[in-house]
Amino acid sequence: MHIRHALALSAAAAAMIVVVGTSATSASAAVPVRGTFTPVDPVRIVDTRDGTGVAGRHPGPLGAGLVTEFVVTGVGTVPTVGVGAVVLNVTATEAAGPGYITVYPCGDARPVASNLNVVKGVDSANLVTAKVGRDGKVCVFASTTTQFVADLSGWYADDFAAVPGYRYTQLDPARIIDTRDGTGLGSRPVGPLVAAEILPFTIPGAGGVPTSGDVRAVTMNVTVTDATAAGFISVFPCDKPRPVVSNVNVDPSSPTVANLATVRLSSTGQVCFFSSVATNLVVDVQGYFSSGPGVTFTSLTPARVLDTRDGTGIVGTRALRMNRGDVIQLQLQVAGLNGVPGDAAAVMMNVTITGANGPGYVTAWPCGKARPLASFLNFVHGVDRANLTPVRIGNAGQVCLYVSEGTDVIADLNGYFTPAAA
């Protein structure tokens, strides 16, 4: 089966380590910019099908039960020093069977966590904010044999970098594009994207993103629904040619699929959406990066903070499968736990749905606030689904999760945001 520009990663113990990739020239490190983000033009840095990023070994899939090391610093415009984490869209394709992928910093023990759920016969993608480990590498564990693709969209600084990056401002999720009802389409007719269409969209002024100030990148939840065939969506700055990358993989067997995307804005503030097949497109803005006030990010080795199957993260440590319409009453305690400091403003979590009764969606928000009319993860019966989401921390250091259908829910913590120093 052809991969449709996707990349996938996951974590588990390894029987064998394979090192791939090479480093580039070191960049000077002078400016203290811990936790700031530098967007890059989307670029494919790993593709096991053709050998991209796998110097030192022949092209070929990740092996079941093995850990592979990938160099992520010194690649493209990412410096070799001063990098704390990278933002990757990872895709699994041509999987031999069901399984998962875990991405974690090399040098750390493989955590009990996952980033991507793998389905045989379906290309699966998810955004990963991966902490960089030993020698500028991230480690990838695959529980099943699968081809693996990774597309880079930016990096977070760790202590020092050659130039300052940008701070994040999180917004209440807001719908800025919906081809089903014409939201955000301007003069374009209401209706699905056609195959090979490119839809440009101006970000400043939409969904709470300011028109003034130095807005350089945006984080969005991108959802496809009603696709007519298997394919992919690519999101990229409109002042560049369409790159060989993807953000969402489309499959008619899963009618609604969502994925988080972080992308640089063009010089005129635009991002472009390309669809390889006819499909409806829904986009909810989550936040933006600018040189103004905001929060900075600290990456962590992934840690499981909730698993309703065995009671992890639940008061009393008892299994508590969620029913239709439930809000997890434990409210997912985070602040002050699992390495998250008490002054953290938000967390980055990878949320996975498994064993769902039927189709539904998940919403996350800060406890103490009204539940928003927005979702970040869509799921169906019989298919495990995951999506990365930033979410503010609410009352007593808690985050709330709502499900529209009965299911088990897993949440892995990937990092946190704290107010930037004045």
C-alpha cells in the first residue's frame, strides 16, 4: 500500500538498537531562550521506504519489538546544539498488524506510553512533540513491523540557541474553517475540497489570533470527514511550494479523522491546505506563536497519567471505563505531579481511545470552566485512535476529559507550558 506522506512513532523495550542519520555543522549558542519555538518549513526527515534519514542501513520497515534511533538535530535548519524538543508528524504505513509506536528521548528507559496506534491496511498519523535525547537523537519503538515516516515542522530551544524563538499563546478552541457550512471559505462555494485542491487561509484575525504583533506560527486541529477515497492532507506556508509532507491521513473506513498541526505562517499570514482526494475539511485553531508575551514549553519523557483500563490516575486506582457523556470526575490531576510544576499554565498530552462502543469524540478543557463546543479526537468502534493536544490546567491543577460515547481512555503526558520570564 502506498504511504500517503505520514510518519509514526511509539515506545517500548528494545531487543536491539539501530542508529540512523547523520549530524550537521554545529550552530553557535548564545541566547538564553529555553522553551521558545522556532518553526521551519515542513520537511520529510525520515522515510524507511526509500531510506530518507536512515543513513548507515538499507531502507526497510521498523522491526517488531525493536528500538531505532534517529538523529533529529543538525537536520535541515535545526541546529546541532540548544534543541530541547522537535515537533514531528509521524506516520505508520504498510503495517504487518495492529500495534503502536512510542517516541522518546534516547538515553532514557523506554516509557509506558505510546504516540501512534498502528492499523494494518490503514496509514495512521499523529503529531509528536519529542524530547531530544542522547547525541541529538529520538528513539522509536514499534510493537509491530511497519514502515515509518517523519515530517519536521519546528523545534523548541533548551537553554540556549543562536537566535530567540517564539512564545506560545493558547486560545479557546475556535472553528475557523468548515467546508460543510462555508465557515472561513470567503467567496469559495460551500462544499468539499476537490482532489488536488489547495485552499489558502489567512490566520491573523481568525479565531482569536491577533492581526497585530509578530505571529509566526499557528497550532490547529485539522479534521477530515466524508472522504471519497484514501489520501492525505498537507498543511504548509503559502509562500512556499507544496512540500512532500502530510498532516492527516484520509481513509473512508474511518469517516472522521483529526490530527494536530503546527505550521509556520507565510509572509502574508497565510497557511495552505492541500487535499489529495475529495473530502470535507474542518479546522479549529488552538493557539499561536509570536514574539510577544506567552508561555514557554518544557518537554518531558512521556509518562502515562491516565488509563481507565487499570485505574492509573484514578482515585483509588480502580478501573473506571467511561460511559457515553461522562466527564472524568478525577479531573486528571497534573500540576505538581509527574514533573509538572505548580505554576504550569498548560500541559501537552497524547490521548488515546481504545475499545469504543461506537463513533464519538473527546473534548479536553481546564476544570472549573464550561465545557467548550469543540473536540480534538474522533473515534470509531474497533479502531484505537490517538491525538496530541495542548490543554490549559484548571482548578486545583486539573484537566477535564469528556467522551461522547462509552470507551476506555489513556493519556500520556509529553510536557508542560509555564509563563515566560519577564
